[in-house]
Amino acid sequence: MELRSLYGDVSVTILIAETGDLESRGPFEQAMYTLPSQYGFINTCLRTLVVEKFGEETWEELRLLAEVQDTFMTYEIYDDVITLRLVQEACKMLDVSSEVVLKLFGEYFFSFCKMSGYDTMLRTLGGNLVEFIENLDALHSYLALSYQEMNAPSFRVERTNDGRTLLHYYSDRKGLHHIVPGIIEAVAKDFFGSKVTMTILEQPEEEERTGKKEHVIFLMTQTSKGAKAAQPNEGNKGDQEDIARKSMSDSVLHSFCPNYPNRLWIEEKAFCNAFPFHIVFDHNLIVKQTGVNIQKFVPGLQRTGTRLDEFFSVVHPEVTLNIHSIKKFINSQFVLKTKREILPECFQNQSLLKLRGQMVWMESLHCMVYLCSPKLRSLQELEERGLHLADIAQHDTTRDLILLNQQRLAEIELSNQLERKKEELRILSHNLEVEKKKTETLLYAMLPRHVANKLKEGKKVEAGEFKVCTILFSDVVTFTNICAACEPIQIVHMLNSMYSKFDRLTNVHDVYKIRVGLHTGPVLAGVVGEKMPRYCLFGDTVNTASRMESHGVPDHIHMSPFTYRALKDQMFDIRERGEIQVKGKGLMTTYFLLQNLQLSEEQIMGKGKEETCVYRDDQQEERHSPNSKITEEQESIKDVEKERKSIKERSKSSSSYLSIDDPSPPPSADAPPNISEVQYHVPDYYEPLENGPAENLNSRLCTLL
């Protein structure tokens, strides 16, 4: 994918049995037929673009749809299908054409290159937009020293007789040329203060370049020129002086006219020694002159009448080796490679020599001179080709470039290792966070959140008193009979289902534990133990709640008068059970909670649109002012305390037959039941029911709470 208009890619051809008509396919399908690989720099740029413009969540959704990884290594090579998938899915998500997405990427890619440290390198390519484009190939050639597998696209600027400026773009694939306008327009605006529009004129069949390549011709139109310099009244005096000096310097440079000598004051021998790797050939590719060192490594060039294409093939640009093609790409760097079959036997086992340099046409002689140097990346390549630094001319910067790039390659390898370690640490950190959340979830299920957080921090948890606390106990009716009638695994599944539903209710309604018998009153809560800490509740309120459960009726929610007083004005259907004898408490008027009049069962279970609990204090705030709320709570606490004292006094005078081991009091034989008050018989749950286990064991708690 030509997402590397300033960077390049690696070409890896994939053979397909039946290609069909490529022109009838979309741009992405066309690109799939030659899938180059690319460095992670490009995919990292695409990821940064999505995160910066649309957010981390959009990138996560996009990469999951494209089925690609989250991060990419800068110097590792990835299959280009990854980028194709990302762009294709981005088009679907944004509901825009590929042209829009690719142009947006082109604009951002230029900015990303600047942010990645290539700002100065790009800015110094040329003094105007045309010079910038003409030197892109040279930049790609330099970057290929570090990115060995890079195979960059080519650019060629053509000035027509009618004054138009055409940009020829050559790519290894079809359909991705819309990136180019995004890059070029961004460069023109940022570096040269001008606005440029690019229009596709044609996409001719490729003739000059070898292989199945794409050739797109753009018309570049400069619609406006902007001033990069500040206005005279802007900035301080020093800045204005710098601007004035720069303007004067630019004026001198534009008015410069070179002076050429009448004759060339250099000897033939001196020239061949000073430029040891040059070649002069005519329009028929007949070699006329060569440097001394290229004769040493390609001895056949010493023969008279030798043709250039007998010894060399063109690597870059990928054109046919003839004068016409060379003239067409005269502003590009040319890379030639020796042919192994013409080399002497002593050179057959060595790596092939590559030359990189500039073609210059000499009109008066009708000859072309190729001023070049060996194309080398490291000292290792220098040795593999049997070369030494002494073979390269003293003035040739290739000597320094090899030494500097040797260090650069070592830095790249170190950077690559650091990136891998960073990615490993990121994955380990992510896995650790997942396990931490699992641990916290388990801890919060055992202890209240605020207690668990204090224990995690190593702090001591002080016992706390709660003035008003509603406690609920529940029981599986005739559990002994159920166990006797069912298989053990069935009991396990039943209990797991019940506990899971209770756990869901505790999460939805933000309570710590749910146990069905309800009582409200003061409790003391604290953490007991250190090795296996437990959060426990203490107080008579706990005992009374347990009595409400043990004196209850199957499939009913039984509650004390204190809980009734707390719920009576809260949109619940509550029915008075009557006065019953409660073990250890004496006579007590209790109630049944039948129905929630405000919420449906789905809402209570957290399946509706509103999943918040309706029993919190924030509902009271909607109905009453803060002062009235405090007063009502204080009065409620006072009423609870009075009721508790009354029950204690009555429990002292209650019948003596109540024992602490008796789970439920037997009905009094002397006193006939009051139908208006005692509406339900309380059976002994520890004895089998006459009709066997209750068929419907699902408590109505789920519906009510």
C-alpha cells in the first residue's frame, strides 16, 4: 500500500491462480494481488491518526474488525494486508470513500514524519516544491541504508511547453494513489506557504518502468502563495533583521549566474583517478570511458566497444536501460548492479557490486556520464564485495556514510530490542491488571469495598456502628427433604443458581449481603481475623432478623415492625400478618412484604433501562429538603429505640415454654386464633410438610427487592 510516499515499502509478490480483470475490481482488491510488506512505522502512523482524531475506543473497535494487533514495531516488517484491512474497515466505519480516507492519511503521514524526527531532513530537500519532489527519491535511497528492505515509490516532475507542471507517480500497486495529494498539499502549505491542488489527468499503461506497475499523472496547480516570513511590524528587531538578511540572501541566490571555463582544465588521467567509479557512454550505450577502480572490479569494461547493458542492469528506477528512459528519469538517482555471468571466476563467489549515482547528459558530446560510488550499507558489505575504504575517493562522502551507518545499524538493533522489551512489558502489565481486577472482584465479594481498600493499603479497619441497618435472612424451605430426594450434583446446581441470583441483586442494588426475614436496627460491624479476615455484624438486630426468617412462611418475605416503619411510605404493598410469639422476643406484630408498586421484576433484577436501586437516600432528597430528611431520620431512630424497649419489657412477661433450641413457637391451645390478625399459620420448617417440598421454591424476594 503506498502509505509510504515519503518512506517506502518492501515488495513481496503473491501468486494467484486466477487474477481476472483487475480494472473491474476495487482499489483494495487490486492492491491485494501484489501484497508488499512494510515496516511497522506505517501502521504505527495509522494507529496514531485514529487515536488522535477519533479516540482510543475507535482504534480498539477498528483493529478488532480488521483482526490486527494493537501495537507495531518500527523496524519490523509486516504483511501489507494489515494496512489494507485497517483502511478498508475505516471506510466502512466512517461511511466515506477510500479516496477520502487515503488523502486524510497522506496529510497526517507528513505530520507524523515530522513528529518522528524527520522534520529537518524533509525541510532541507529543496527550496521549492518541485525541488522537494525531485529529491524524494534521493531521500528514499538514503533511508534504504537503515531500512534495507525498503522499496520506495518514484516521483518525476515534468514541465510542459504550455507551462503546466505534471507529477508522475510510480507505484508497485494500483488504487492507492490518493495518498499522494494529501502529502504534497500538506508539504506545500507547511514548508512553502502555498496552496496546491492536485488533479488526476490520466493513468496510462506503464511503458518506461519494467513489471506491472501503476503510473498516475497529476496536474499540480498552485492556486495561492503565502508569505512564510513575518510582517515588518511583527516580532522584535532581531527577528526583523534576520528576515531582511534571509530575503537579501534569497535575492542573490535567485539572480546567480554561473561562469563556465572555455576548456576543461583537468587531465584525463587525473579525472579517472579522482572519480574512480564513473562511466561515460553514448546514445547506443557504448562505453567510452571508465574510472580506474570500476575497471578493477569489472575488468570487461577495459575492452573497446563494450556495451553498458552487457555488464549492468538497472535496479532503480525500474526502467529499461536505454538513453530515452534515462533522460526521462534524469533527476532520479540511478542504481546499477553488475551481472554475475560476465564477472571473472575469482569474483563469482562475492556479492554483486551495486553502484549508486547521478546521470548527466552532455549534449555537445551526445554522451551520458554516470558519476557514481559503490552502494554500501556497512563494513560487512564492504568486505563481502572485496572492497576497502581506500578504493573510494577521499572526497567521496560514501566513506563517512559507511562508518556512520555502521553505528546507526547498531543503534537500530538496540532500539528494536528495546521496542520488543517494551511490548513484552506492556503485555505483562495488561495481564497483571486483568489478574488484579479478578482478585479485587473476589475481595469485594468477601468484604465491603471500603473495608477491602483499607486492608489492601495495610491500614487497620476500626469497628463501626450503624444506627439503622436492615438485615435479611433467608432459608430454603425443607432443604433436608430436597437433599434426600435429589442427586448431589442437582443440589449443587440449585444452590449455585440461587447464590448467583442473590449475587446479581447485591451488585444491582449496591448492598453487601442478602440473607428472607427482615429486621431494622442498630448493629456494630468490623473485621475479624488477619489471615482470613471476615466482615461481621454484631448486635441484637442480627438475632431479630434471624427470628423473622425462622418464623416466616414459605414464599413470603417476613419483616419486623421496625422494617415496616422504614418501608411503609416507599411504594410497597405490605400486609399485616398479626401478632405472633417470637422466640426470645415475646409477642410481636409482624408484616409480609408482597409487592413493589414502583418497579417491574426486570428493573429490580437490573435488566431494565434503569438499573439503579430505588431504596437509596437520593429519592428522599427529591421529596424533602435536607433539614426535613435529617429530622425524619432522627425521629425514626427514636421510634425504633422505643419499640425495642417495649418488646424487651413484653418479652420478660412472655410464656415460659419458649426455649432457645426451639426453632419456632407452637400455637397456643388456650387462645383461639384471631382471624383478622393471624392470617398465616407458621409451620415447623424442620419437619416434613404434609404435601412434600414446595413446588415453587423461588422466593418472591426477586420480585419485591
